[in-house]
Amino acid sequence: MNNIFIHQIYYDEKSMGNLDPRFIPLDNRNGPPDWFEFYPIMNYLKNADLEENAWYGFLSPKFSSKTGMSASDVIGIISKYRDQANVALFSPAWDQLAYFRNPFEQGEFRHPGLLALSQKFIDEANLNINLKNLITHSSTAVFSNFIIAKPTYWKKWLKIACQFYEFSQENVFGETSYLDSKNKLGPMKTFIQERLPSIVLTQNHFKTLAYDFGQSAPIFNQLFDNNPKTRKMLQACDLLKEKYADTKDEVYLEMYLKIRQDIHFKYSLPNEL
């Protein structure tokens, strides 16, 4: 695949059956089950000798179902633009990336308590970031670790990942669920780790290729009205956040917050958000 090494992680026979044959299988059947993709990615990067100009990815078996994309789609895009970027993002939930200030704010809405625990880690790691004020956009935020990147990114990610792993050994993480659901999904650490790429992407200068799901991907109708007007407003939010990140011009931030306020959101946000 011309120095494009995209792995797809599996945990058991069932998930093995969901792998795309053009991805490289990555066996995590003996890994700690409560870390999902985080542990096998960290373990691989600790032990691998990465090629400087190669691309690496570590995707869950749910990649295609969440994005609608095949391995051929991803490999084709990276092959076409590989000389123009060193990070490629294929994030699901584009509408939530656009609406919320950053994935940690979104995480606090979905998993109450996530923001405080994340900030505690950020402070102990001396990263000097206030997560409530962090502004990300589609080129600096991603869900589910759906990232294909060159080693320059993965080395930065590995450093913060190791810090978070050590943090997790010294702190208690309760079980969490989605919104009003009573079904427990796993420990909070799992949902914090998938937001760490936003820290790496906002604190470093990468040439990023972000696949534009905003043109045609579904709108999550549990949160938003699924209509063309809402789509345009969400796209505007993402663009204004990107302009603010590039210029630090407060006018763009104010415009984003104004448009966000006008979007019909089907839940009440906590006061701290």
C-alpha cells in the first residue's frame, strides 16, 4: 500500500469477522478489554520502528459502520493527498464536532464528570490548557481515534498517551453511559483517551487533511433537527471556529457562539457548558 500501514484492531472472533481485508489485522484478544483501541495503539507504537514518511492508522472494527467508508476509500484519499499533509482525520459525528467548543465539552454533555477528570489530568501533566476555553474544529478534533498519520504525529500522541496511562493507574474511573441510558459502556478513562488527539492537534502544527462529512453525512437527529438549515448552521460553526483558531479574532468566536445559540438543540446543556 505504498507505505500506508492502516491497522484494524480486533478483540475476539466476532470483531475479527468485521475487519476490512485491505486493512492490517491487529490482534488485541489478550489485551486489557477496558481500554478498547487505546492500549493496542500505545503498545504497538512503543515497540515499532516507524518509517519516517509512512502513514500509520489504528482503527476499530466499527470504522466502516461509523463512517460509511471502506479501506479502499481511505487508502485512495491518503494516496492522493499524502504529500500535502501529515495527518488525516476521518471523524464520525461531524455535527457534534461543529456544535460543541471541543470534544471535551461534548464529552461532558454525553458523560457527566468527564470534563473535570480530563482537566485534572491536563493539570497534572502540566499541559497548561483550560478545557472549557479550548476551541477545536474539524481539522483539530476527532472521535474514535479515526486518525491516519505520519510518525511526527504518533510520537506526540504516544507521549501524552503514556502520561494518561500512568494517570489512570493512580485514579479511580467510574463506569459511564450515554445521556439517559442506564446501560454502562465502560470506564470514563476510555472516553477521555479518545479525546486526547485534540490536545495533540491543537498544541502542535500539523498539515491536516480532514475528510468533509458535513456535506452529506447524517445529522444526529437525537440532538439536532435534521434539515438543510441546520446543516448549514453547523457547517458555519465549524468554519467560524477554524477562523478563530487561525486568527484569534474574537469576532469569529462571538459569531460562532451566536449561531450555536440559534441552532435548535434538543437537550438542555448544563450551566457550566
